[in-house]
Amino acid sequence: MSKKLTSRAEDYSKWYNELVVKADLAENSAVRGCMVIKPYGYAIWEKMQAELDRMFKETGHQNAYFPLFVPKSLFEAEEKNAEGFAKECAVVTHYRLQNDPDKPGKLRVDPKAKLEEELVVRPTSEAIIWNTYKGWIQSYRDLPLLINQWANVVRWEMRTRLFLRTAEFLWQEGHTAHATKSEAITEAELMNDVYATFVQNFMAIPVIKGRKTESERFAGADETYCIEALMQDGKALQAGTSHFLGQNFAKAFDVKFANKEGKKDYVWATSWGVSTRLMGALIMTHSDDQGLVLPPNLAPNQVVIVPIYKTEEQLIAITEVVNEIMKNLRNVGVSVKFDNRDTFRPGAKFAQHELQGVPLRLAIGARDLENGTVELARRDTLTKEVTELSTLTEKVKALLSEIQETLYSKALSYRDSHITEVNSFEEFKDVLDNKGGFVSAHWDGTTETEDKIKELTKATTRCIPDCFKPEEGVCVLTGKPSKTRVLFAKAY
């Protein structure tokens, strides 16, 4: 912990990798491309999970769980989805090992234990879920079906980075069925709004809501809604997606229902999800060269109290006051930890909690007891102040609220100052190379142009923002007519 982080200005990627490990969030595992999420990192994910789960249930959804394995025949039933994920699939071909007769003490795959049908380790669960829904849905009375699951998925990645891109990751995936197209579209838009509300109110990250272009849509979707965020290095990060699937999966798995008139029709579908990639967004949006910076709404410990003492008698007196402080703070919903470890000096504790992004640090010593005061240190501004014990609870609550708002405002200011409107390809390249962020540009609507722009600049279309109105113009690359601007950016 004593070794300083590489600065963001020196090497942003190295800074990020060091911070994830040194702040005790996660580490690489023995399995190539997979990570171990450590207790402190998982505690943050649990806070995210709890808030999202509450929001899902408030909008009428229930949790369920579906198998990790998907028979290949089911997976390939919806052709676009199968084709879109085929290159990322891990496949189980055998069900047993045996002792290797040629290598004592070693094992080999039993050649006689080959599965009759290969099993795909789920990269996403539409196939197994819609095969299940076929038995659950017969009538309009069974609709809408609003299901979410918390699970892990596997997408075989060659180039990985902790939280941002790993072969296995944690997520939630909602899968809903509806009687009408309009109901399904409303659901997909609603869940995109839920994601935006969560990311902005709890993660303190401003997002842009919009729709993906056809080439960037989820494989098998008619429309993909998304929220896009901007990291401190000027790169975009897709923070969540919600898909209107039309009747594609219902037709692939023959999921029909009898409507009120008794006529049979295919149901309409959505799916939506966010993952532990949000941890990467949280780190990269707020953190600094000293370490992690956490918004209070997601911090496992919003306040940590460090005692300053020389004798056992002083510690006993301090502990008595701290117990009362903790009781008062917990009574108003503040999570607080008393760091009374005797194996670390106060300076080492300060460094650890600063590195791990604890929003508020309280230091209290013998002199503070005499004066009826405590020292407060803010993680976001790295400022300190002395406050009266008599008003501490109200002060802490106010400061935590202020820190949450300050982090959002700072991120919003950066995001808004890095949305640049351009009208030529030279301007387009100049912004990407020298400023970064989102580039608002006209595009002719073709996948060929998207691919060419990506080839020339490494920038992709991030979304067609909901806030953009139709606007006649010409494509920055081809000069062909365009009806609206879209946002481009280099992205994670």
C-alpha cells in the first residue's frame, strides 16, 4: 500500500490495473482471462446488486434461475443470436475424466464419455429461457411474464482486463414476455430508464440514453436501447443495454399464446442486463492518483473512524465515545467502521482507507476528547476540518450528501465539455486524437461507413441519443445525406 500508483497522466491503463489490485477489489486467477473478486470489491458489487434488485422488484419483476448449460441445438435455434455469439462460446463436449494409463497420477478426458449433444456454457440465456417459457405461456392470462436472474456468463475473451472484459463475469439478465409489441417496447424503454436512474443516482455517473445503430444492436434484437458513459481518459463505456426482441425468439421456440379473442399469436419479448463491468465504470469515472474514490451511496463503509492514542487507557476512553458516535450514525442509516486494529499505525490506516475510497474518515484522539471535537477528512476533495461532537451526526449526513452530488457534478461537467460537434472528417479525427470524448457527427446510416470510420480512427457509433432531434446534414466521411447526428467515440 505504501507504493504510489502510476499516475493517470503517465499511463491510464497501468493506473487502472494497479488500482484494482492495490485497492483489494480483484485479482487475476489461475484460470486465464478470469478474475477473483475480493471481499472489498464484492461488497461494492453487493451494494449495486441490492439497489438494482430493489428497483427491478418495484417495477414488477421476479427473480428466477436457469441452467448454466445450453444444448447446442437450442442455442442455434435463433440464428442471429447464435451467429453473434458463436466465436465467444465455451463448449462442453465430455462428461467424465479418467486416470491416464500412459501418465501415472494424471487424468485425461474419457474418450467414451462424449456427450450426445454439446453443451454451450451460457454467454447469454435467451435460448434456454425461451425454451422454458414455451411451457409457461399458453394464454394472455400468463402475460406479462417479468423475470430476472442474477448469474454468471462466459464469453471467451482473448484480451482481458479486470472487471472491464473477462472470460467469466457476473451480471443480471431480465427476460420478459408480452402480449403486444407496444407493451414490449415500453418495457425495454422502462428498463433502460431504470439503469440510467441507478447509474446516475447511486454511481454518480452521468449517462446518455439512446439507441444503438443496426450493426451495434444485440444479436437477435429489433432494437437495442443503451446508456453510454464517459471515462476520465475520454473513452466511452457502455454501462447497460435493454433490447426489444420483437417476436424473434418466440418464433424460434414456438412460444404462442391465446389472446382474449381466442386467437393464437407469438408473444413479444425483451431482454436487458448490466454486469460487473459497472465496477470498471465506477473506478474510472471518479478515482484519482491517490486511489479509489467511491460515491457514498455505494461505499461499503461510508465512514471509517481511526483512533489516535498512546496508552491503553486512552484507547478505552476513545472507544467509549466512538461507540456512541457509531450508534448515532447507524441510527440515521450511515454505514460506519471503527478501525481499532493494533497492528497498523494511524498513518498506515489513513493510507489504506484513502486508497480504498472511503468517503469520510474520522480521526479522534485524547485531545479531541478534551475539546469535544473530531477531525473529518473528505476523500473526494482530500480536505480536512474539525467539527463538534455534538453536531457530528448532522454534519456527516450533510457531507455524505454533498460528496455524492459533488462527484456527479464533476463527472457531468467533464462529460458535457467532451461532447464535440463536428462537420468534417478532419475535425472528427482531430477531436479523437487531441481531445477525446464523444464526437457528435452526421453519418449516412450505412454499416459500410461505420466500418470504414472504425478502421480509420478506432471510433465506433455509441448511440443515437434520445435528446437528438432530426437534423438534415451530410455524412462526415462520405458526404451523403444524413437525417440525424450520432455519437462516436473510442470505447472500452
